[in-house]
Amino acid sequence: MISKKDFRAIDKSIDEFKKKSSNEHFSEFLRELGRCDGNAQRQKILEMNEIIEEMEEEEFESVFTKEMFDEMDEMIKEGEVKIENAFYLLKHLGYCIVLNDMWVSGFGYSSLNKRFEKMIINEKEKTEDKDERLLVDLCKSYACISTFFSKELISICVPCLLKAASSKKRNKETQKEIEMALFAICHIGKCFILDYELYRYKIKEIILYHQKHNNLTRLACQSSWQFLVNGLPYYDCFEGVIVNELHFAREAARELKELMKSVDWKRKKEERGRETKEELVLLRWLKTLERYFLSCTMWNEEFVGLLNSIVRVFLAAKDNYREVYLQCIHLLKKIADNKAIEIDVLLKGGAVNAVLEKMQLQTLNKYETYQFMLFFIEISIRLKIKKKDEVEEAKRKATKKEFLEKMEEEGYEDTITSFHEIFIFFNRQYCHGLSLNISDYFVNV
């Protein structure tokens, strides 16, 4: 009879075999690459790029090790791989890493990393025969794969990539290059706190041009907004530009609406392969919005439309797209937490209705219940706080009345009461965020 310990040992052996197999498989392709030339080498890279796209997340770290990048560096050094073909492979690798929100630490310690850093600095310092195309390709390849950035490299890469992203050409190849440039900038911003003040005017110009000419891909558009939103915690002046000049809420609502059309919401999880690009961009938008609502202090009527779009994604994703669905839950809770967003916006935008509808379902799990209860307790606490201004106080009372009517209509009190006995479990299982006093969940006490 095989023990649990034996099963664990077998599983570990299988995992190690798969890991070794992936590594060896890609190493073989890399060696074959060195034996090709001309068009054959480019064709081999196309095959390698397809393999990269099919890799699972855990495979990236096991395949793209320091040793792998050192081997690639040696092949470039010996002339076995042309530098432009290396870019073709590495840009695609970086693109897949960032799009899937992964990390590959091996590059930062490799000789290839050192080669690229030296090449970037040398190309920038040239006064004659400077190859702008080479510098852009270097910056894109380096920025998307690296997790370490010196101030000197950032001062070269970000302006170079912004210049590339500012191209006014409309062809498909240029759109792809713009997308990659903005993508790379966002990845740098994720790893290093940038001096956003230096770059916001260029990003603003890129967004305004897109609003007029529709020249960006959906991913490029999302990346440009993400760059601005990432700067919010550090520069208060960003928010006025984002909300009033660039109409962030209106644009984000439109992007969510368009992305929703590209997702087959009825397709079961077991019927799906890897997430489509549109699904990943949608998820990136939701994370960007969560970051925005975490620190925003301004809003206008356009946010009602944005909230309505978020609610539509939430309801569409609840059955088959769990990662998107859970991200929506986090986002709605962040919106309820934010004092700049009035409670009546949550009612008008359909958020209260959507969460109430979900709370009635028998399939609701403990984590979802916990998040929804945090959503409602925040609303209840805010509605209990009296306003000093008479007009604001009258508005609070009207919202409170509307909220109470909605709660009574949907049986909210019975729902919350039914959860009372497991409040302690929720707090122990997740965090100490829930009040154990049931009266805190109702505004009519």
C-alpha cells in the first residue's frame, strides 16, 4: 500500500521531470537556433515564441534561468545569433511575462543583462552614427524582462520608450511597437518609483492624440492610463488632469464595455484554454481601477457610468471567470471605502443591487460573503455620520432612505442576521475587518 508520503514523493518527481523537460526542450531549441542562419533563424524563433506562449506560469522561472540567458549571451557574442533576432525573441518573451503578470529573476544576474545595460549606455552616449532603432529595441527587450533598474538606465530607457510611443503612424506594425513601448514603461514603473512629473505631459499628449485619432491598441491604451494612475499617490496634481482633462471615468467605462464584447462569458472554465489577450487586458484594467480608487479624492458624474460598467463585468464574470469576478469584488469594496465617492453613486451605478443579488445565492462561499459584508458595513458606517452642511445632511438622509428601502425590498436584514453566528470565523479566517456587533450592519438603528 502506497502511503501519503510516497504519493508526495511521486508528485514531486513528476514535477521535477516536467520542469527538467521544459528546460531541456527550450535549451535544445536554443542550440538549434545557433545552427540556423538567415530566414531559418527567424523561423526557428517564431517556433520558440509559440512555445513561450504555451508555457504555464511556473515554467517561466524554471526555463528562463541565469544559465539560459548566459547561454544566449554567449551565442550573441560568438555571432551564432544575430542581435536583431535576439530582440525578436526577447521582446516576445518580455511581452508574455508582463502581460501575464509574472517575474523572471534570472535575467538580472546574467551576462546578457550586463551586455544590454552596457549597449544601452554606449548607444545613448554616441554623438555620431547613433542607431535610434537599436536603442529602442534594446530598451524594450531590457525593460520588460529586467526587475532591477538603475537611475541611469531609467533616465535613458523611459524617454526613449516615450518617444517611440509618440509615433503618429497608423499602420499595424507601428501600433504593435507603440504598444510594446508603453508596456515596457509600465513594467519599469511597477519595479521602480519613477519621477512621474518628468513624463506626465508626454503620456497626456499620447492619450489626447488617441482620443482624437484612435491610434492605440486596447493594451497600449490601458498601459498609458496605468502609467498616470501609478503616479497618483506621489503627485496630487495628476488627479485634476486625469479626471477633468482626460475624462478618465468616461474612457475607462468605454474600454470595459468594448472589452466585454470580446469575451465569451458563457464558456465554461473547463472549455477554456489560456486567457485571451482581451481577458488579460480586462483584468489589467480592473487592477488599474482598484489602484485609482485606493487614493482618488475627485469624482464627477462620469463615474456613475464607470461604476455601471464595473457592475456589468462583475455580473457577467460571476459564473465562469473567477479571477475577473474576484477582482471586481475587491474593486467594489475599494469604491465603497473611498469617501470621495458618494453612496448614491453606488446606488445609481447598480453596485448595491448587484451585491445584494449575489448575497442571496446559495452558492456563495465564505470568502465572497466576507468581502460583501465589508462592502455593506462600510456603507452603513458612512450613512450614519451626520453632515454639518444642511444641504449635504438632507442628501445623506435621502440616500439613507433610498438605501433602506432597497435593503427591505431585497431582504438584507434577514441575510445579514443569518451570517451572524459565523462572524467570529470570518475574522479568524481572513482578518479582523468585520464588526462582531450586528447593529453596525444596519443604518436604521
